[in-house]
Amino acid sequence: MTEPHIVALGGTLRPQSSTGRALAAALAIAEARGARTTLLTGEAIDFPNFDPEAAENLPRVDAFIETLRSADAVLIGSPGYHGTLSGLVKNALDHVELTSKDARVYFDGMPVGLIATAAGWQAAVSTLQALRTVAHALRGWPTPIGIAINTMGEGDAVAECTGQMAIMVGQIFDFLDRR
């Protein structure tokens, strides 16, 4: 595959959220390896609550789904809210249901990198596990390494994970090369 399209989705509505910064950092690593990338965070994933009968024909939702349809791999990032993924991220992932009648259903056969951020290890790790469960339910293939980031430490917790992100992105490329 010459130029894979890697789409990252998640984060929060805050412009400088730790999760959004982590997704952007992972995408920068993918770009350096030759990928075309798209970051969907904040307003780009702020949809009305998922209603299968009313979700289509909403411009932001339609753009989100079309972007995912063009993806070769996905990164999903969520802050840990009360030990699991945020409602914003879960609702965006619920909208992936709109691909249920596509030739490629959901994330079927795609590598999925996962990043969880939280103010403590317990929430970061439990959120990462919840993201793995959702990725499996959407028929994606989570990379062996997932990134849990404790934002309460000293220094830039996102920057400290660059090595792990490089491994995760490498696993995505390895998976894509085997297809």
C-alpha cells in the first residue's frame, strides 16, 4: 500500500485536549511514514445522540461517515470519564452503524490504534480496555499495543508517549502491508 489513509477520531470539545493532542501526535508519526491522515475531533464528532432513523442526511455525520469509508486504518482516542470512554466518543462510534450495509461493514478488517487519556492510571487503563471492546464490536483489529496516558504526572505526558505511539503506528503499517 503506497499511501494509506489513517483517520483518527476522538478527543473532547476542548481545542487543546490531551486526547486530541495525542491523536495528532500519532498522526504526525503516520504522516512521516507516508500516510495521508485525517483528524476528527471536537466539533467534527459532536453529533446529536445516535438515532438510526434520524442520523442520515446531517452534513457533519455524512462527512464523518464518508471519511471513515475512505480509511485504511483508524485511531480512536478518548478521555477517561468515570472509568470509561466519553459520551462524545461513544456517540460518534455509535454513528458508525450507518456503515452496516456497506461492502466493508464498520471497521471490518482494519487495524485500529487506541489511545486513552485520564487524570490517573486507573481511568486511563479501564478506558483503554473499553475502547478495545468497542473496536472488537465494530470488527476492527486493535493493535497489540494501546496507549494509556496519565495526564496527572509532571511534564508533557503526551510527548512522553512518542515511543509507544511510534510502535503502535508501526503495527498499523505492518498490518496494512500484510493485506
